[in-house]
Amino acid sequence: MPRRKKQEQRFLMISAVAERFEIHPQTLRLYEREGLIRPARSSGNTRLYDPETLARLEIILTLTREMGVNLAGVEVILNMRQQMEQMQSEMDQVLDYVRKEAADRRHRAQNEHALVKVRGGPLARRDT
């Protein structure tokens, strides 16, 4: 039972979100209709806002309130942000692969140019 209570605390209902961000609930519904946010739904179909949705809402409100961007512009910016995050993730994967390959090649080169070749298996320890 405590786990369920903790899980429910992660979500806010529309009235709490509207009050927290000082916006009308209809504005939140509009953002949802426009596809800018996608709150989860309870079994009773109540909108539930998780931390990720709240962070996205903060971005939307910053763009509209402080920068004067209209909703069409917000949509473009959010889509570009998502694409940039996807590209960054792909670039990180490529860099991880390149680093691994470079390390493997360095290791192979060291073994090829070594005076004494070491084959796989446990190394014998020499007592001095």
C-alpha cells in the first residue's frame, strides 16, 4: 500500500497544475488538444501530470510568456528539441563505439609489437 501512495504523489491533477503555474485549466486542455503536452489519465479519465509533463509545460510557458512565441512556434521548437536529443543520443552511441574500437585496436597493436607475445589466459606471477 505505501508504494501506491508514493506513486500517486508523483502525479498532479489539473487543478493543482493550473494553480501552481498560474494558468487556467482550459489553457492546459488547449495545450493537450494542440498536442503540446500529453498528461496521463486515471482509470476515471482524470488528467494526471507527471514530472516530465510539468517540465515540458514549464518550457511551453517560458516560450509563450517570456519570449512571446505563439503555439505554432512552440510546437516547432519542441519538435526540434526532441530531434536534437535523439541526434545527441545517436552521436553518443557512435562515440562509444569509436572509443571501444580505438581501445581494442590499441590493445591489439600493443600485443603485435610486443617483444614477448602474451596469449589469452591467466598470467603467471613471478616471485622475486
